[in-house]
Amino acid sequence: IGAISLPALSCTNPSTNARAECTDASSSLVATRTAIYMKGLTTHDNIIDAINAVRNSVDDMNTPTFKTFVYGFIFGFWGLYVNLRQNLALLCGCILVGIVIPIAIFHCSLNAAFLIALCMIVGIFQVFGSFWVLGISFNGFSLVPLVLSIAIVVQHSIFVLHSFIGLVNDRKKRAKKTLS
């Protein structure tokens, strides 16, 4: 942890809540800043673990009158990845619900909604599985193709559904026409 100097302190006058010099005995300390130096951050998991460890230790210093927080390049940029997997799972769930419910309502078919949901779930597992097999880590660059592939799965599934429902032949002929 870096050293604290007088310009890194912020104080106020308790009676007026105006900014005051910290050398004044009647002033109250409201904020400080310091430099934190981190070494050995070579992998994505190391960076996330370091961010969580620093945030947890700083959060332990919170009091009702003095709130602490950490901010900097590493925390601002890499902080996006701390809850990435949970946010991605929530996004996939919202997409699934947001597509399946309107299909069930507007097409009046729970079977169609189930088939779309099944296609989406299989597609999402295939994409996640391919990331794991190929050793691709989750970051800002790899998430773009992931989201696009989910969108393509949704679009293709709905296209097949509309094609199947829109035809007026018997079931086998509709399936053959849809897949051709």
C-alpha cells in the first residue's frame, strides 16, 4: 500500500459542512486516497481474485460515519468481469423467457414454445462447451461472438417455427418443406 500524504486527505468543517484544511484541529476527515500496488496479476482469475480480496478488506473498514471504497484502473476495467458468469447466465435466462413467453402467447402453442426453448438451451450449451473445449476465456472480446451466436440460434429457431406453422399440408410434408 502506498503512503498517505496531506494532499490525499479531504476534510470538512463539522459545523458548516464546508471543505476545510486537514491541519485544522476542528476539521473532520471525510475521505482519503492512497495508491495500491498489485504484482503478479498475469491471468484473468488472478486479477479477479485480487479485486475481490482488496474489496473485501476495504469493506471491512466501513463504519457508519466513514465509508470506504476502492477505485482505479484495475477496479474500473476489470471490475466488469467480477460477476461476468452470473450476469451472462441472467442474460441467457432473460432471453429465454423473453422469447418463449411471447411465442407461447402469440402462437397459442406450448409445444412451439418448448421447441424454441429447447433449441436455445442446446445452442447456449454448445457455445459454452466450445469455449471450454477450445480454452477460450470469458472477456469482452469473446462475449461478442457468444451473444451473436445466441442471437443466431434464436433467429434460426423462430424462422423454422414460422416456416413450419405457416404451411398448410400434413405434418410430415410441413416438416419436409420446412427443413428443405
